[in-house]
Amino acid sequence: MACDTLHWGDEIRQATTDAIPALVSFFDADHICRYANDHHLSWYGRPAESLVGLHMREFLGDAAYTERLPFLDRVARGEQVSFQAPVPHRFGGWREAAIRYVPRMGPGGFEGFHTLVFDLSREQSRFHSVFDGTAVGFWEIDLTAMRAMLEQISPDPSQVAALAASDPMLVRRCLALTPVLGLNAKAGQMFRVDRSAAVGRPLGDWVPDAGIAAWNANLIAYLNGEDSYEAETVMRREDGTMVDVLLSCAFPKQREAEVLVTVGVVDISSRVSKEQELARVQAHLAHAARVATLGELMASIAHEVNQPLAAILANGNAAVRWLRRDEPDIDEALAALGRMISEGARASEVIARTRKMAIRGEQTRAPLAIAEMIEDAVQITQRQVSSLGGTLATRFAPDLPEILGDRVQLQQVLINLIVNAAQAMASGEVDRRDILVQASPAPHGVLIEVSDTGPGLGTVGGEQLFEAFYSTKSDGMGMGLSIARTIVRAHGGTIAAESPAEGGTHFQITLPVTCPRE
């Protein structure tokens, strides 16, 4: 009965190990195979019983056996060992495998060890087909040294995150302690570097100062326990040139146990180049629109220049008369000359203001007093509004905050709205032709409103007004309001239009105190 039970137990163990999709075997203390499951047949092409009695060296060959001796020494000391190594296969070549040695200890000490060998070639093939075949550049990095350094600063990640927020150079130290373990073919191509030349070097070698802010935000996201981080930034190629990239990093789920991270980067330099070219085209188009607007305003500009010129002429004649008297009145002559100088400066200011609108140059962002900017736009358009039978007034709330903006561009927006309002009222049958420009504080910025008493928008939707090439004028190009929206958005603001119940058209522009980064 005991023999039957033992035989039954051996059959169960045999059936169990044969069902495992792995090489399961037992070697004695002298490294002689005493048991092998049936999976060896598919791997080595030989039945399991033919392998029993062979030395491990005969399984692996001299070189592979010698490489395993350190692990065999450890298992002989009673230690369970896990590692990865290539194993010879029946079809030739070697397959990467996950190997585990489990010691069996008896009354006399070490008796031998069980081996479990799992084929990793399929999984690795799938991994590398994605890793090397994707359009994304992947970097494998090791966070071990970086984490040790951050732990020395503080065991509390939130405190380290606060330090990183106040000291962006902390991330530079982190990048210097983050070695590259590997990169795929796309990353090598993108950064013009061979894998052998990159492995072991710190990731910071490819991070320029211009891109350090994104990596600092990445570090803070990691310390704050977020799942991932993504941002657009710039990195340095091996030859020193820069490349615009989309940086994407998924953080380990078990951060205490996992220190290997894969960072993905996508080359977006082509897209960024096209966006920059589009911005240049839009700037040229905005300049053309300003010049066209000035053409419409020439009568108003001429009037503004003629007024101080006429005053200069009158004061010059008066000064001459005061000096030609039998007893020249020096004080009156000096007063007239002073008025001439003042009017000359006024004419010069009008010309300078007009020239700023006409020239094409780089955007200039500077602290800007909203009320003064609006008053300048009103002065430029006042004459044309009057010639079209309209009135133009302003209203400013006290204590308006300054904003950071381009004075000429924002004046272009206001001039466009004011002239459009005056023309709309002139072409429509309305009792009153009033335009009101007002400014008031808004959350985190300023609200500018341009209202008129014209015919309103009718069935036109507010968003439709701002579409390129859409115009309510028979001879309009439909670019003015589209450019206005582009300018406002470039300043981080919004622009909207509506027709109130009482009639007319009401534009609202919100501008933040600071502009977004160019």
C-alpha cells in the first residue's frame, strides 16, 4: 500500500511539472541532472529520461556553465537565486530565459537544487517589436541614485517637491544621477547617438538649460504622486543641436520597489516649425491690416497733424508781430514760441504714433496703462467717427491694473472695433450713433468693452464674426476681426460679441495682467 501511495505521488508530481510551460529539473550537489520534465523535449528535442544523468555542463556548454558558477555557489549555500541568462535551444542559437535555482537542504546539508527556466524570447520579441519599431523615442533610466539623494534631503516627498519648486537647479542634480540603461532605435536616430555611446551616461547630457523647466515640473509631478507627466520642451542632440520634443513619462506604480522608468519623446520640431511660420504669416497679415486701416484713417490723421501745424503757424505770426512792435513784447513773443514748441511736439507725437502702426517689427511686450492706450486709439479714430456722424466717448474705472502687452497690437484691435462700429452705424438707419469704450477691473486682469447703438449683429452668430474671410460689408475682406481675435488670444485673453436686447453691438475683451510665454 505504501509503495502504491509513493508511486501515485510520483505520478502526480510528474504530471504537475509536465503541465508547467517551463523547464523544471533537479540537479544534485555535483550538478548531475536527476529529474527533468517533458518540456525539455520541446526545448532540447530530447526526451526527459535521456537527459537524466547528464552534467549541467553538457546542457549548457563550457562557457555558459562557467558564467553560472557564481549562482551555483550561492544556491549551494542555501540561497534561492533568480537571474536572466541565455539558454541553448534545439533550433540553434540561444533564447533569453528567466532562471531560478531553489536549494533543497537535508539533514546533511545541501543535497541539490531545483531549477525553473521560463522562456522570455516571445515576451522580449513583442517588447522589442514595440520598443524598437515605434515612432516614439524611448529612454530607459535608473532612478536608484536619484532617489537616494532625494531621501537624504528629506524622507517627505512633499517637502522635496516644495524645494524643487523654489530651486529649479535641484532637477539638474537629479538628472546627473540618472544613468541611461538603454534607448531604442528611434531615440538613437532622433538624438544622433549610438546606444553604446549613451548607456551609462547621465540623462542630463541631453537636457539643455532651455528645457530644464519641463524636467523640473516632471520631477515635481513624480514627487507629488501623480501617475504621469507630459509637456513640450527642447532637448539637445549628441552634436549639440536642439530638437523640439513632446516629453512623456509614466511613473512606477510601486515607487518603493521600482526604480526603472521609460521616458518617451516624440520629435515635434516639424510641427513647431510650421507653427512658427504660421505665426510669422499672421504677423505679416496683421501688419497689412494695420496699413489698410491707416488708409481708412488718413483723413483723421491729416486732421490731427493739421491742427498743431495751424497752431504753429498762428503762433509764429503772433511772435513776429510782438517782436516788430516799436517796443517789442519779449514775454508775449516767448509765450508764442513756447506754444509753437508744444504744438510741434504734439504733431511729432501724432506722426510717431502713426508710424508705429505702419511699421512692421517684432512684438514688444511691456507694462501697459490701459486707459492711456485706449485714449490714443480714440484720438486716432475720433475724426473718422465724427465724419461718419458718430460720437465717441470713454469711461474708465479707477485703479485699473497695468497689463503686460504689445501697445500697437492692442490699439489695432480697438481701432478696428471703433471704425467697424462707426461704419456699421453710418450704413444703417439708426436714431443715435454713439460709441462707448470703457475699461474696468476683471478677475486677474482688465475688461475692455466697446459698445455702439448701431443695427446690431442680426442673425450673425458671435463666433462667426471672427472667422477669417467672413464680412458683413460688401467690400470687406473679413480679416479685421479674425486678426483681432488672434492678437487677443496671443495676449492670453478672450474676445466676444453680442447684440443686447436694447440694440447695438457689444464687444468684450478680457486681458490678463501677464501674457503667456511666446
